Amino acid sequence: MGTVTELFVIMIIVATFAFLPLGYFIYKFTQEGGKPFGEIEPHGDSPSVVNDFAEKAIKFIQDKLAKK
């Protein structure tokens, strides 16, 4: 009978760690009034180093292909 109790305790611990991120998300969602990740800009208008690099790489490749 001890193994059933041990298994129950282990399953409760596993379930706690499995649902911990969901609980944190719900907590942050209700705390920030519907904005769980804070203020974000969904339109992508802000400058980005990665976007600038990608645009330069695409322009470079287009220029190389246009010369051929």
C-alpha cells in the first residue's frame, strides 16, 4: 500500500511543476489588466538589428543577381 501513496505524492509533484507555467501566465494576465507580457508593439515598427541585417543581406543578394 505504500507504493500507491508514494506514486500519488510523486504524481502531485509532477502535476504541480507541469502546470506552474500556466498558473504564472494566468497570474500575470490578471495582474496587468489583460496584458501578460507588458507593453509590446505588435506592428513591428520599432527598429531591429536583425531586421536591418536581413534587409541589407537581401539587398546585397538582389544587387549581385541583377549584375549577372
